[in-house]
Amino acid sequence: MNPTDQTLGLLKGVYEGGLAKAGNTVTTGTGLVAYDLQAPSKNLYPVITILGKRIPRVRGKGGTATNWRQVNSIIGSGWDNSGWVPEGQRAGVMSLNASNKAASYATLGEEGALTFEAVSAAKGFEDERSLVSMRVLQKAMLKEEAAILGGNASLALGTANTPTLSATGTGASLPTATYSVIVVGLTFEGYQNSSVANGVATSKTVTGQDGQTFPLNGGSGMKSTNATQAVTLGQTLTATVVAKSGELAWAWFVGTAGSEKLQSITTVPSATFSAPLNSGSQAATAVTADSSQNANTAFDGLLTTAFNSGTAYTKQFAGATLTASGRGTVVEIDTMLRALWDQYRVSPSILLVNSQEQNNITTKVLSGSTANSVTPLLRQNVTVGGDGEIRAGQVVSFYYNPFCLGQGKMIPVVLHPNVPPGTILAYAEDLPAQYQNDNVPNVAEMHIRRDWYDIEWPPVTRSYQHGIYVEEVLAVYAPFAMAVLSGIGNG
């Protein structure tokens, strides 16, 4: 007899004998079930690289930097705006104002690793080696997007200004005490890298896959001198600070003198405290130096270039909100557009905004009315379905600029996930026709010394190690064609 048949016969006899009735029931809860695993893995993370795709990429010519010489102005002889010459005589000699410019190349990169066992275990599920490279590239491109927007090689925030404090009101639950407040200014990178839960990003030492280390600053300035204010139960403590150029956010440390802890990070230069303080967050003593820039490894992004230029239009709102003009526009944006025309005869071609500012712009535009405040400036025709359905929701996707040659210009309002709340960045992607023979095909370009490349390092341990890098720099030829509105309050 076949041994298997014999074994089955014995089992049958046992069950027929009643043993199966002794409580050996198998259910799904026993765990003897298949595992329904869908393949491949689902990559549920956004990869948005608006600027990386929008700004032209131009091949560089080697060296450590891309260099150019620019003529800033042409200066007429005599009076600059008077060209009169007597009969039979010659005019004086005009002159040029020129300068040398350079933008140093920087390297961006990211690495990943995959053990031999992970490769073996993933067979039949997904091609893990190719997916590791893809994810590393995606993360590197996200870092490039942040660098284009707000990389900082040259703007040091220094020590934040000392805050001004006050205590007012009733009904708050902040305990009676004399409170000390310290503020730390944050760049774009500092805002992205910091949180109340994890603390202000100062400086860290990064260990590469090759075992070597390097310092990396997180984008925070040096903490301010502390200010103190007596508060009685029921009052709200308010702190304000005069913003410095390049600060896009502020970290607030509050407590009794010597024990200040991180309580809030704001994108306006003020904060209020009305409830008992958080005692478990980062201490102000953790901030010991200005960690706002990476001078030797980074390049300046659009925001930093604008703040540094001395020619870009910048406005610090100090917590004030946008203002409806009453004619379907925003006062402060109109002022910015007019200033760019009056000073440099240029118009932005894009407005980059956070979701907060997109909502605020839409609110100001759609709630605007004519001077008599009776007849709305905007009229909407709505098609009502047979079941009475009305579709809600409007957004300002373009902003009309009348301050330019011709019939004006429609500027797209682009929602960008990395622009901080309270900030609007505007810039011209090309110069208008009145800049004749400017030799500037693009106001901003990514100069590429070596475009994205993937390195699979020789195995030195039982893992595959990937590195993806790019050598590039953002070159902005006409920073006067840029504008930054910051510190805008929500409302």
C-alpha cells in the first residue's frame, strides 16, 4: 500500500472515531490562510517639481562657476535725458555701467542602499533594484526643487532682532508669571526643516555612505536677546519682532528666564500665547550659532537672490493682510506690479503662492465691489441643473497686469507646495521687447555642468548602493524682474 494512502486511512479512522468532535475546529482566526499581497508596492508620496521643469536647463562649459558680464545702464553725455546739440557741433561721449557676475556650481545628490537579501526577498513582488534608483532620483529632484526656490549660499541672517512684548486682555489661561521670550529667524530652508515637535533646524553632521562626514546647516539664524514681560492670569502674551531681510518664518521660545522652550513657529513676525506652555519641546539653549546658510556647498535660489539683489521689489507685511482694492484686484499686488514697471519696465510672468495666499487672493478679488458698494464688480452666470444643482468654488488662476506695454498681461497664479504661507514670489521668465538685443533668452536658467547621473557603487558589503547627483547652479541675470511679498497675515 502507498504510505500516503495508509496515512490518510489512519486519519480517517481517527476522525470517524469522534476525535474531530473534541474542539479542533479550524477557522480563519487560526491563521492558516493565504496572504493576499498586491504587487507592486504603492508609492503614495507626491513628487511636484514645478520650477525644475519650468526653468530652462542650459549646458555649462566646465569650470567652477558660470560667469557673465552685464551692462547695467547706458549713461548719456551732458544731461542724461537731454540730447540737444548746437548746429555744427558734436555730442559728448556716452558711458556704460558694467559689472562682472558669477554663479558657482554646486552638487546636489541623494543615495540609497539595498541589501542582497532584500533583492532576493522581493523576487516575484517588484524589481527592487530599479525602484530604489527611481525613488532616490525622485527625492533628489524634490531637493533640487527646494534649492531652486530657496537655496542659500550667501545670505546670513545673523542674530534676530530682540522681540517686543505686551500682555493684554482677559479670559486666557496662561499662568501668572514673568515670561521671557527669545526669537529665531528662519530662512526658506529653515522653515521647511523645522517644526515645534522636532525643533529648530540648526546644524548637523551628515555621514555619507562612504563613511566620510560633512556639516550641513538647516537654515536658522542666531537667537535673539531675550525680552521679559509680567503676565497675570487671564492676559494674553503677545510678542512681535522687526523682520530682517531673508527671514520668512520665526521660531518663538517662551518660558521663565533661562528655561525658554520652543512654543510656536509662525510665518508672520508675531505670536500670541494664551494657554499653559509646552514644557517638552526644544530649549533655546540648543541654538548657539547662525546656521542660516551653506556658503561652501549651496547655490542661491530665487527667494535668496531676490532678497540679496538690492534691485528686486520686496515688501514685509509684518502680519498685515492683503487688501481688496474694491475693483476686483489686490492693492499690494497692484502696487508691486506698478513698481516693477515704473522702475524697470518689466512685468512678472508668474506668481508662485502657497494655498493660504491663493485662498486669500481669491477672497479679496471675489469679495471686491465697486465704490458705491451696491453693485458687485463681478457677476457670475450659473447654469442650474434640472435637479437644482449649483456648482460651488472659484479660484483666481490669472492676475491681470495693466502696467506693461500693449494691452496688459495675464499672469498665471501658480500653487506651489513649498512656498511658505504668507509669501508670494513673482518673477519674469523673460524680458519684454523693450530690452532690445539683451542677449538674455531667459531671466533665470539652470546652468548644468553635469546633468543627473546614477552611480551604482562597487560592492564593499553585501548591498547595492546607489547615488544620484547633479552639478548645477541657478543663474539669475535680471533680479530686478523679481518681487517677494512676505510676512502676509492670513485673512
